[in-house]
Amino acid sequence: MTTLDGNNIFGVAVHVSQSPHPLALQMNEYFGLNGKQTLYGGSRGRVFHVSGVLTAPDLPTLNAFEAELLSFADGLPHTLIDNRGRTWTNVVFPGDFSASPLGPRLLAGGGWCLPYRLTLEGLI
């Protein structure tokens, strides 16, 4: 189960993919010498792409679930546990959230769903 600070806010059918940002490297070249010198400057965090579906029995509850998810766009570092059970600390939700352009959909068995995508930034 994917959680943020222990809160199951991502809904169902959640998929999390992460990729590290390029490393900070300084490349030096010297006239008359073959090759290059590299100086490692550290990592620059990573990006997490999250997709899922919020579900609720009615539209007001669905709107409340969406608002709870968006409340984590507070600039503070959080702990993410992804759908593979890995723990990532110092993850910030900058508010990059995109709900389905079709909006909420009525489920066949009753209730409502809202597919979405969002991006999280890993600071380390």
C-alpha cells in the first residue's frame, strides 16, 4: 500500500515510478592533455510520478479525498512508502496534480472515481 506519512491518501490502482535526477559533475579539460577530469558534486534528488484513482460513495466525499491529498502540498518533507514497499524520506509534494480531464466518473456498482497523476520531488 502506498502511503505518505502513513496516510493512505492515494486511492486505488496506485503506481509509483521514480528516477534520479542527473548527478552534479564538474568536467574539466586542460589544453595539451588527453582526457577529462571529473569532480563529483553529489546527487540532486529524484522525481516520483504517481498515478492512481480516488474512489468514494458520493461526490462530496470524493471532493474531500481530493482535498486531503492536496493538503500535503505544504512544502514540508514527508515520508513516502511506494507500491514496492520502499521507504523514501524527505519527499516534497510541490502541488503538481492533474485530475482526469473527463472529471469524476460514475462507477457501475455505484459510487464515484477520479483518476489522477501527480509528481513528488525527492530531496535526497
